[in-house]
Amino acid sequence: MTGGPSSFTRRHGALECDGVSLEDAAREHGTPLYVYSRATVEDAYRAYDTAFARVPHRICYALKANSSRALLKVLVDLGAGADIVSGGEMLAALRAGFAPERIVFSGVGKTDAEIALGIERGIGEFNAESESEIARISAAASAAGRTMRVSLRVNPDIDARSHPYISTGLRDNKFGVDIRAAADILRRVRRLPGIEISGVQSHIGSQITELDPLRRAAGELVTLSRALLADGFALRTVDIGGGLGIDYTSDAVAPVQAFADAVLPLLEGLPLTVLLEPGRSLVARSGVLLTRVIAIKENHGKRFVIVDAGMNDLLRPALYDAHHRIEPVTVRAAGAAGSVDVVGPVCESADFLARGREMPAVAAGALLAIRDTGAYGFSMASTYNMRPRPAEALVDGGRLRLIRRRETFDDLVHAEQE
């Protein structure tokens, strides 16, 4: 295992983040409230940077995991690049200070406007998803008098063994091109104006916890890269995708060094810069979602803990049946509530944060912490049921500061027109 100890620890029974009381954070800023640890993000990034030090590399943080500006600035300070999948993420990355040449634009459905924006802002490269997309980038770049680097995303038909909604490397997924067709595609487009074929990329899925699929995917990319180099392509990069998931059931740190040890023997000696696009494993551990218990309710012997955070604040349990540890911020008494469902106020039966979970006894007014919510928490939040999105705060150097205020009703309706 790599990385430092958890930033979320207990003192006198009360949960803290890097020495900051979460009870105090909730009193000051209300609930629901996301709280992040800068130190945890820094530890996670440095684990990758150290593990891959044996090869030229660039760690491009995947903004889709969490695009809050304060966290992006932490990663800019660490020297990260950015992996983006929309024009909005491009603007967020640039506003946070990412150098344009360190931005990689991925995504299966780039619009003409997004391609034009990437060309105008001088981003480092496009990860193209198809031959037709390469042609569109070529036409736009040559019309603008520019030359853009383009990598081709390939699909190696490797099962990531994760949730089917976040598996992206199988032949029936919408992402990339069949790896067996990649060389012919690149030969056909290599002389198009306005582009430079700079590499190949594969991302087989998110929340991958087994190393073998990652090793196999890297091996396929290396074989393809060597064939293209031998064919005269002046490649610059090989992009091995996002990589590791995390263990949502414990504080165990992602085995980044084991990941590196699995793929580096394949990559060493390849005259290319290795790109990685981690998101979840950089920020998930950094965050908790704080929520207040509104009421305890029983129906036919089933106990519900009703809280003020719902599926609009944290979608992962409803969307993926994902597990997040939930614990009282302050343990006030011994005893177990038995099996409970932790549910929110949204008008959907899918509005649950945990089902059939054994938890200590809690009462109305208790503060709960939902762990490992730094990734795909706020970034997937919505205003369903006209519920304003929660506030966000960052613990930095032992101090808590608000990094996004809680939305108001006026924020929800400000774009409406009569």
C-alpha cells in the first residue's frame, strides 16, 4: 500500500478532518455539506508520481470526478495535467490554472463547438474516438491554420470487472475503436491537414480493483505503439487511461505501487511519455458528505434513518447501488440500531444512501458522515425536487474554508425567462 494515513480520524469519539471538527464545520456551514482534505489529495497524487518515476509520465487528473475550483488548484500546484470530457471542463481547467498544453480532451461526443474551442485555446491533444472525429478535428484545425495533436482511443475488448455502467473497454461499449482496426485507421488519416498523430489511448473503465485487466490493456497499447513506430509514425505518448478504483469498505489506500509494478515492465524502453488519467483514486478519499438526521421512522418492523441529504446530493448509491460507509460524527452512546435504511427526502424510492446497514443507534439531530465522497459526489449532484446543491468546504493546513456556498432558490431559477 502507498500513501499516508487517513485524514479522517477520531478524537474523544468525534470525527475530525486533519484536526478540524466536523461538528463545528456543520454548525458553521449547515448540512448537507461536502468537506475535503487537501492533504489527502496531495498524498494520492504523490503516490502516482512516485510510483511512475521510472518512466517519463504525465498525470492528467480526470475532472469528471470532481471539478471544484479549489481542488483543481491543488492539483495545478502539484504539477498535474488535466483530462477533460466537455467544453465546460476545459474552461474549468483553464480557469483553475492548468496549462493548455497539459490538457487532454477525451469523450465520445465532442461537438464542433467544443473542438473549435480546444483549437482556439491551444490544448495539448485530443483523444479521438473515431475516424470521423479525426477528420472533423483536421477540418477545423486546418481552417484555423493550426496543427493539433491527436491520439486515437482504442477498445481492446478487455473486461474491467467493475460495474457495467462504468466499464468502457468491451467491444459492445460506445467508446473507442476496435484495436484491430486502429493501425489501418491511422494509416488512412496520417496525411490529413491540421493534425499530428501523437499516440494511442485506452481507458477500459472506472473503479477497477484488479491489476490483471490494467496490465493486459497496457500490453495491448504497447504492442500497437511499437507497430506504429515501426511504420514511421512519430508518436509522442501512450495513454494507459484512468487506472485504479478504491476500497469503499475501509481506509485501505489504493495499491498504486502495485499498479505501477504491473505495467512498467511493459512500458519501460518505449520512447514515449506515459499518460495516466486518474480521477477517483486522487480525490474520493478526500471527501465526506455531512448530513443531519431528520427523523427515525419504522414501517412494518423496518427502520428508516431519514436524513437531509438525498440522491440529488449523492447519486452513486441510487445509480450504481454503490456502498459508502456512514457513521455518526460523534458517538454519544453504545448500542446498535440494527439494520437500517439511510434515506433522503427526495420523492423517489431510489432515494437511499444505504440499505440494510448495521449502524450505531442515532436520534433526530445527529450528524452523520458519508465517507469517500470526494469523487462523483458533488460533480453528479443535481437540483432535482428543486433542492439547491450543497455547500463545499476544504480543510487546508488545519483550517476550514468555504469553497462553494450553498445554492439558493434564486440560483435555481436565475436562468429562467418569462
